[in-house]
Amino acid sequence: MNFDFFFMLEAMLGAVERIPVTLYIATVSVIVGLVFGLLTALLRFYEVRIIAPLLKWVITLTKGIPVVLLLLVFYIIMVTTYNDFMASLGQNYVFRDFNTAYIAIAALSVMSSTGMSEAFRGSLTAIDRSQFDAAYAMGLTKRQALGRIILPQIVPVSIPIVGNLYIGMLKGAALASIVSVVDILNGAILKAGINYRYFEAYVAAGLVFWGLAVIIEKIFYTIERQSKSTLRKSVN
């Protein structure tokens, strides 16, 4: 089989055109995961009655669900309920007017929230309990101790985990084609529909994903170094 280098470049251009869509899905998913993940981690860390045990079981259940299954479940729910729901609100919108990228965001946000909650909870449990006791002895409330002492310490520790999760969400966005979203991978594959050179298309998409992963890793590494430097200055 002859490898068509020039077609690979053409397919790569098709993949590059879909970078904004992929980054949008991954970024929103990570932001949602940060918010809900931190909230979940705090609720479990402080062992809030009823809620903490419930969240533990929810996270355990979510870990065992493939992203593909979540995408399909959310898609089926939207297909079967969207039209009736909008009609009940007096709106004329139908499912074909709905941006299915939101389905991908919802599914990936669930996985992102699970990963973030475990990362934050691990960072919280790594902090010596004596720091909490010292903060309370100084007259700080739980909220003040958390905001002034605890969170500034867990941020540098969590940044590499967040970066890895971001890359994971970027790759997970490649599954969005299941719900009719054209991402980096499918942008390259669509080019191959003309001459059936799918191998070149897959190589092109892989190179684009690899390039984005390297850039994101460098960005998060820089953020980690700066956050650690800021933390050392504040301690000194």
C-alpha cells in the first residue's frame, strides 16, 4: 500500500478545521468537572451526612460506565423528550434544531466531574490534619481555613491531574461522532470519503491530537511552575 503524504496533509487540514469544536467540548467539560468535582470532594472530605455516602456510590457507579454508553443514553433521552418538552414550554423548536455538541459536553462532564472529585479528594486527604487544627486555633472558620490555607496548597498538586484529564477529555471528544458532532477525527475521516484513504486520515488525526496534547501539557506545566512559585513566595 502506497502512503499518500499529500492527502494526509489534506486530511490534516480537515482535522485542524474541527479543532475549535473539539476544544470547546473538552474545555467546557473540564470547567464543569472542576466545579462539581471540587464540590463533591469537599462534601466527601467533610463527611456530610447522607450526601457523602450517596456521592461515594454515585462516583463508584460512574467509574464503571463507558463514555460511549453515556453518550447514547443522553442522546436517546434527548431524542425522545426534547420535542415534547419544548412544546410544553410553548416553543416551536424540535430536536433537529438542537446542538448535539451539548450532549457530548454533558456526557464528558459526568466523567470529568468524577475524575476531578477523586483528584481533589486525594489532594485534601494528603494535607496534614494539624494544619486544620492550627487554623481553627487561630480563630479561623472552616470556610476561612479552606480558602486561605488548604485550597492554595492543593491547587499546585492538582494542576498536573487536571492537565491529564483535559487531554483525556480532548480524546474523549472523538466519540462525539456518535451524536452527530464532527470533531478532529471525523473532520479527517470525511476527507477520506472521496478516495477511501482512511489510513492517511487516521494518521493525520493522530498527529493533530498529538500536537494538541503536547501544547496542553506544556501550558499546564507552566501553570504548575508558576503556582508553586507563588505558593513559596506567600509562605516565605
